[in-house]
Amino acid sequence: MLIEAAAGLISGSLALLADAGHMLADAGALLLALIAQVVASRPRSVRSTYGYRRAEVLAAFVNGIALALIALMVMKEAVARWMEPRLVEGSLMLKTAVAGLVINLLVAAILMRGRRDNINLRAAFAHVLFDALGSAGAIAAAVLVYFFGWMQADPLLSIGISVLVMISGIRILKETTDVLLESAPRQLPVAAIERTIAECPGVAEVHDLHVWRISEGFDTLTAHVVLRPNHHGTEVARGVVERLRHEHGLSHVTIQPEAPPPDDVVPISRGLRKRQPGSNQR
């Protein structure tokens, strides 16, 4: 980052300065991701009954905002330089961009191993990956400047990289906002889940169904089910939980059974049954 910033100032390259600024944001993002990872591993407490799992989501949310803001800043400067091109020293720009690409690819390879199962690592990986793309763009711009003398290649490539960074930031923001607003996870169809519960033996009606995500890999469901006559709430709830685990992969499920309406209950108490003619039944 420091080398790119110095080389960007000396060579006059916006692409290098943009990549250095992006790396500065990445340093903060990776530190934030590390802190969030440590906080998320803390056990739950009396006040935080779910634990601190959402620390990772909050960190990813902040990282997404940082990506979007950095992209806007680079775009603004790139437009200004497109209107008034500046002299860029292509040789120094090319050497620095190549070094930056190698380092970013090494860091991205390290983060790639855990990014699939963790939104926090995916956000950090996105930062580093787009740093690598930034370095690749800087290389392309340096080639055009050094060999062809086209100074506007520097801001043009910077704008292209910024668009990719902006898309990544928006995607991360959308994903984390869904979690923070407790929206149903995209891979869990609520209508299908409701039908699954309604089809379970002993279930007459489903209401107050809620599906949301606490953090990556921690999807939760709660629902109230009205029992059919002559069915036991414990048995029905157990059956619903097992079917949801089998068909939808939900393991954090709470089912609240409710008694059927009084008119649906078969009276069995003494004195409530209608006496049959000729019967001595009491």
C-alpha cells in the first residue's frame, strides 16, 4: 500500500493511488473482520442470548459501505482526470502494479479457503480480489501509457475498476441488510415451508410463522400450530421439527402447539357424553 501510494504520487498515476486507497480500506476491513471473528466466537450471555454471531454481519456491512464509498471517490477523480489528462510515468507505474498484483493474489488465495461458509470472510475476500483487479487494471493502463503514450488510459481503467468495486459493495450491502432486517433467507421458500408444516399429521392450521437468519449457517424458524382433535402437542411438534430438518435443512426450530377450538374437541368428561337409549352409561 505504501509503495503504491508513493509510486502513484511520483508517477502521477490515479490508478496506483486508487489501488493504494483501496488497500488502505482493505487493511481496515481485514482488521475489522478479525475483530468480528473473535467477538463472534464469544459464548452467549444473559443479555446476548444468541451470542455475538452478528458481529460478523455488522463487519461485512461496514465493509460493503467502504467499498461503495471508495468506488465513488475514485470515479470522481477519474472523471476530472479524463477531462484534464495529466502526465503519467509509465515505467514506474507498470513495475509497481505488477508487484501489487502478485501480493494481492497471494492474499486472495489465503482467504479463498474459508469464504464460502462465512459472509465476513466473503466481504474481506471481495476487498482483496478487487485490489487484484485494480492492480491488473493499473498494469493495463501502464502498458497503454508507457508504450502508446495514451494518458487517458489511467483514469479510464480507474473508472472500470471502480464500477466492479461498486457492484461488489452493493451486493454485500444487500446480503447483510437482509440479515439485519431479519428477512427470510433466499434459499428458504417460506410458502413451501408453510405447506410442509400444514401437511404434518395433527396440524390443523399454521400461523405466526417467522423465518430469519442470525448469522451465516444459523437459520431460525418459529411457528404456532393449531392441533387437530385428539392429537398431542408434543408429538405433533416433534413431527414438524423432524420434517423441517429433513426437507428444508432447518435445525433451529421452535414450534408452539395450540389447542383446537372448543367446538372441535370431543367431550369425554363424565356427564358430558350424550346417553344412548337403553344404556346404563353415566
